[in-house]
Amino acid sequence: MKLLINTPDINEIGGVANHYKGLMSYWNCDVRYHSLGKKRYRKIYAPISVFKFVCTLFIFKPNMVLLNPSMGNGALKRDFLYLNIAKALGFKVSVFIHGFNLDYAVNADWKWIARNLNKASHIIVLAQAFKDILLKHGVTTDIQLSTTKVPDDMIEGFDINSRTGEVKNILFLSRIEKAKGVFEAVCTYNLLKVKYSYLKMRVVGEGTVLPELKQFVMDNNIEDITFTGGLKGQDIIEEYKNADFFFFTSHGEGMPTVVLEAMAFGLPVVSRAVGGLCDFFEDGKMGRMTDSKEPKDFARMIEPYLQNKELTKQVSIYNHLYAKERFLASKVAMQIEKIIL
């Protein structure tokens, strides 16, 4: 079986590019990537990309073409062009919708969206809530859920028995943006720090409000917070290994890879109920999940794990085993193939 995947340049920073770069080694079928080019040059490169796409269809002759838009006008226009070209030339097409802009979805042209999506053989989304929106607006094509992934080699050599259940280091890893709940995270830590003076927090990531967040920490005399900036590769792995607890306060997501990675490293998680997390997260068994954005509510949910080592260790083991079974790249590649081929 042959699969042709339309993807951004896999060496570019971005969720879709990272996803397919991480899956490259784990496909069981014959897979070829068709690059849409780097984001900054994509409009200029578009006619050449379309020409190369058509040539690849005739030369490679895939059994299925997999397109990867986000739910937004520009991405849908681009990928619907590829969809209609492939269909006109007699090829089957599946669509994996990664980012799902809920604000866009409110006023979107759903007749146009549904008409095009219904030409696809399969649709994949990252959350049941996204599937429900498509069904509500007249999409009748088969819709299945998938997930982002954890690279298999990321947790090679990690020993879950190294988790003692003691929580001293809290990890926050995300883009440093207001919509990621960064200020709520820092305020939550501050509430806990008053009672548990030994706590430390690591904030990993870059973003537009990083300077503002650092100033906020200084102005409020919040101690023992380390800002690492953006990290990659082994440095990220070390952050997960050295952390004892993972905190995720984003206001909205598809399927946040960082939560899956944290679970693979045996970290208990307290998270907001966002995106695909709602479809699998077992409140109590994996940590805690809430709709709240209030620091006092987050602090109340984290505190039992500071007080009960056995509870924390039990959740650590459960998360590690759960993630290994469902979120490793080798498992995700197999699942996608099963859905669309």
C-alpha cells in the first residue's frame, strides 16, 4: 500500500511538521511526503508545489492521499485545492484536521466546508468535540479520532522506578502566551509556595509575553522560578526527567503533545479540560482536570500530590504505562494506517 502525505517542510517548527517528522521511521506501508515548503515562502512556492503534487500522483500512484489542514480559511482553501485535484485525477483522499480554530468555526462557510470534506474517504480529528462540530454542520464522511505522539526513542532508558512520589519540582512547558495560561500557572505556584517553601518551578518555552511574565514574577517577589527559554532534544528530555509534576493551564488546544510526553515520563498532571485531553483523561487516575481558570482551584488539585507520596507514585506508574501503550509514535503511525488504508 502507498500513502502520499501533504505536509509542511518537516524541518520547520510547527505541530504538523513535527508530527510527521516524528512518524517517519514508523510507517509500515510505503509512504512519501509531499512538502508544501517553508511557511514564509509558501505563497510564492504554491504553483510549483501543485505541479510537483500532480507529478507525484502520476509517478508514485498512491492508494491514498492524506491532507493536513487546520480549521481556518487559508489552510482549508489550500488543501481543498489539493483534494479536488487528487479526486479529479481518480485518487482517494483522507483529511487530518490538526488545529481547530473554534472562533473561526462559529462563522465559517459550512456549506463550502462540508461539500469539500464529504469528498474525502476519511476524516481524522484530535477531539470528540471537533467531530461533533463537523457532524452538526453536515459532514457525513467517516470521522475518526487520533492523537499526537511521543517519539519512541524519547523515553529510551527512562526508568519509571526512579519516581519516588516526592514532589519538589513543578514543570510548566508551553509557548509563553496568555492563551496558554502562563499567568495562572505562576499564580498557582505562588499560592503553593507560601505553604510548601521547598517547591521550585521550571518554566520552559518562548513566546511574546515572556518578558512580561518575568517582570510579573519580579514585581510579586515569587521565588525559585527558573525561566529556561525554548529548549530542544535532550534538554527537553532532561526537564521531564528532573520534574516531579506537570502543570498545564492552556485555555484551548487540539491534543497537546507536551501532556502526552509528561505522562510518558511518569509525571502526574493537573490540566484544564481542553481538546482531545477530555476524550481519554481519567480524573483521579492520571492527575486532575478542571474547567476552571482560577489559581486557587489548581492549587487545591495539586496539593494532595504534595502530601501523599504513594498517591503520586501510583499516578506516575499509571501514566507511564498508559502513554507507552497509546501515544508512542510507532502506535500512532499504525493507528493512522488502520484508519485510512
